[in-house]
Amino acid sequence: MSTRCDTYSLLVDRLGEETAYKVCKELGGQTINIPSKAHKTHKIKKLAKKALPLFQEDEKKRVRFVKTFSRTFGVSREIIYKKIQEVEDEERNGK
């Protein structure tokens, strides 16, 4: 027999009542899927944004970045290259 998860109580326990209320107000009625490595890829994207000037001056630095953070965060190199590409696209589009 499975126990039904009380989502709102879970949110209140983890985020606090005020933030849980805001999340429910903003996303209520929607089904969301939160990737298990979302926090890692978000961090990688932030790091890639800071390192972008280095990538543009030397391709070897890009390769080292990918290799290092692939091991550090336990994600594939393809995911890291994808995040770097997203950062580069945002820079080109002025975001």
C-alpha cells in the first residue's frame, strides 16, 4: 500500500510557509518535472558564464573546463558542452 504524498506539507517543511504559498500560487494546477541534476547544471552554467572569456581565447581551456567539471559534478561532457553553448547563445543574443 502506498502513502499519498502531501505536496504542500512537503513544500512548507522544505521552503517555509511563505515560499510554499508563493510556489503554489505561481505553479498551482501545473505538473512539473524537476530534473535530478538541475542544481548541478545550473551551477555549471553559472561557472561557464564566468569562464566564457577564457573559452574565447583558448580552446584548450574549454576542454579542461569540461573535463574537470564533468568529473566534479558527475555529469556527462555533452551536458557541459550544451550549457556552454547556451551561455554563448545568450551572450550573442544580449541576454
